[in-house]
Amino acid sequence: MALVRKGSRQIVVDGTAYRWRLRGGPTYIQDLAQSPCTFAVERADTPETTLVVTTDQPHPSNWIGRESEPVLPSGVAAAIRLA
């Protein structure tokens, strides 16, 4: 399944274009800070395979108010290179 274009952002890593998207609102379990934040990445030219990255921090807009770092393009690029 391809990544939804609305709300996705483009990033170029090592000369390859990708699109990535963080879920707009957290799931219920992410709201309670019991599940980590995830985001999805796919190649911009061939959206056949989606990489789902699980971070080690809660979703930035969780209900509990636990501190978390925002998902930055530099972190997305690092995850793409690692994959």
C-alpha cells in the first residue's frame, strides 16, 4: 500500500528522493505513551514498498505530557541510511 500524499514531506537522501509521513494524531495507545512514535518512508518514484520506523520515544502529542523530541528530517535521513 502506498503512502498517502496528503501530509507527507519530501526528503532527498544520498541522491534518492523519498516521501515520509508522521501520523497526524497519535493512536490511543500512543496517546497514553505506552507505544512509541512511528513514521513511514517510501521512495518517491516507486511507492511500492513502505519502511515503517519505530522510534524510542513517545508520540510528540501524547495525552500524558511525556517529554519527546520532534521527528526531524535529519532523523528520518539517518533511519533511511540505516535501513
